[in-house]
Amino acid sequence: MSNLNRDIRENKKRALTSVVGLTTPVAMGYIPLGAVFGFLFVQAGGDGWMAILASIIVYAGATQYMMIPMLAAGMSVATIAFATLIVNSRHMFYGLSLLNKLPEQRSLRWYLIFALTDETYSVLTTLPEDTQRKLMALIAMLNQAWWIIGTTIGVILGAQSRISLSGLDFCLTALFAVLTVEQWRKRTNSSPLWIALGSYAIAYALAPKHALVISIGLSISVNLLIQARVAPNAAGSK
């Protein structure tokens, strides 16, 4: 019995170590970026506890940065909420692609839907098919924890001093580069990457200021066309 308990503890320890390893690249981006958010929020005149609360109940990186000038300008909550909906609408497609992989436990299921950021989605889609659903939720929790820790550090720094944060905005670019490489290594089919690059090139040539939104739309359209052509062939082969 003691051996069984020891094996269970060792398995849990290995699983936790694996999860921490998976979220470490995200931590390297989230902690400094969360710190920048907390710092800027306090420097703009906001209360530190509000910045930390935003990282707990909003948890939407780019949107939290967007909140700072909007709150400073005195915009209404409805306006900020609508802007948040537009910026984060892409997350709907993330959730749809993971519907069959979400935890069955309702609380974990809803939390994972809430915490499904770009970076968390990228990590989850590299996991093996037999990964425990609870581990997926734990990955999301750790990623949010990194963001909250970063925000807290930024709040403390912002309340005590004024320092230059020039160059830290590159952390997000570097983080996405690392996650893209991981996606490339895990997948045998590289077409999603080339579709995304091609879509962005076309969108940037057409409308540089709206390239991201247009490229997302193009990528989705191309993927739907590919799926529409593959589905009849798959049905015919059965």
C-alpha cells in the first residue's frame, strides 16, 4: 500500500513538473508583459488593486493595455466592454476547435473557456490526444498565475518609482515566435503556418492598418474552403 501511495505521489510530481515546463516559455513573456501593464496602470493614476483585479477577472492581455487610455479618457464601461468583445472575438474560434477536449467537470470547463488566451491555446494544441483534461486546466491556471504575478510586480514598481520600460514590448513578439516554432515541431502538416503568412502578406498589402483582422478572416476562409473540399473526399473513401 505504501508503495502504491509513493508511486501515485511520484506520478503527480512528474505531471506537475511537466506542466511547469510547458508553461515556462509563457511565463518568460507573461511576467514582463504583466509587469508593464501593472506599471503603466499605476503610472496612469489607477489603483494598484484594480490592475491586479483586472488580471484576475478580465485576463485579456492586449485588451488590458487598451483599457489604460480608455479609462484615463473617462470612457464608459459599455464602450470598453464592446471594444473588448471585438478585440477578443477570435477566441470563439479557439474554443470551438477544443470543444471535444475540454474537461467534463463544469467548473474546470468554464474556467478553461475563460482562460483560453492565444498562448494557452498554442500550448494546449501541442499536447498529446490522451492528455488528462485536468492537466489542461492546470496549464491555463499557471499561465494566468504568471500574468498576475507580473502585474503585481509592475504595480509595486509603478507605485515606488519611475523607470523606463523601453524594449519590453518585444517580449510578446518573442513569445509568439517561440510558440510558433513549437507548433512547427509538433505538426507534420505545415500548411496552417503558410496560410497565415500568406494571408497576412495579402492583408498588409491591401490595408496595413487593418492587416491583422483581415488576415484572420482570410485564414479562416481558406481553412473552411480546404475543409469543404476534404470532407466529401473523406466521405467517399469510406
